[in-house]
Amino acid sequence: MRAWFLSAGLGLLLLSQEAAAGTVLIVGDSISAAFGLDTRLGWVSLLEQRLAKEGYKDKVVNASISGDTSAGGQARLPALLAEHKPDLVVLELGGNDGLRGQPPAQLQQNLSAMIDSSRAAGAKVLLLGMQIPPNYGPRYTTAFKEVYSNLATDKKVALVPFMLEGVGGVPEFTQADGLHPAANAQGRLLENVWPSLKPLL
């Protein structure tokens, strides 16, 4: 009888540990897809390593595609939510919208819909903010930047104001194309994201 109780207790413990292991879904573009790099060097892979090191059992699903826009992410999201049933959705989109000069209002609408869809599926949301180079003009760059802060306020969603803080525009942390973070910048990207991501696990 005692052995049965011990066995049952162990089974419940394993079930509780399994239940505690959530899924983190990252929907992004080339920044999270580690464009130009071995994906094992990218910040998402570093996140997986950090989670394991700190004892988290969460699974990370990287659904990032280089060149993707907020419209593309919105179109892909329903299937991703249905397949992976994430506990946390990390949205890293908008850079390509800005580089193509698309209206900030459209970006805000797309990201807002993604936040709503993620929450309707039972997931928490972390929004990773982006900014556009100053050569796009102050009016556009300001409107673009404010998309993320507006969403954080209106939707009461967790926000990293600028994911590329300390990396964007810094030559030693940028690949030869002048846009994408180099391998030595990936740790900095993770450090920018981690303080906002960890409380949501």
C-alpha cells in the first residue's frame, strides 16, 4: 500500500511538472530568425539556453521568418496558435513594415489584432518594440515608434520599448548589410528582452 502511495505521489509530481512546462511562441522577422547567422547563435537559441540554465521547462517555438511583415504575421498566427497552444506569445514584427514605408496606423491595427487573437487563445503577450532609422524623417519615425507604446497602453500589454537598444546603428554589432545584428549582438538582444519576458513565464 505504501509503495502505491509513493508511486501515485511520484506520478502526480511528474504531472504537475509537465503541466508547469509552458510553450513560448515567437512570431518575428529576420531579427528573431537570426538572418545571416547560424540559428544556434541567435537570441532565440540563447533564450532556450537561458531557460534551461535557470530551471525553466518551457518549450520555445521560433516561428520567425525573414522578411515578414505585421500583415504576414497576422495571417500566420491563427494556425500557429492552434498548433502550438502557447502560454506566451512574443511579437517581434514591424521592422519590415517601417523599411517599406507602410502606414504606422496599419502596423498598429495588425499588431492589435495579433494581441487580441493571442489573448483569446489563452496566451500572455510580450511586444518587442522597433524603431526606424532617422533618414525616414522625424514625422514617420516618431509615428512608427509610438505604435508600440500606444499598444502597450491601450492593450495593457508587456513591452520592450526598443529591442535593438544598444545594437541598432552600432557598427561593431551589425552585419555587413548595416541592418541585421551580428553574432556578437545576440546576447545583448536577449538581455534587452529577458527582464520583460521572465515575469510572464
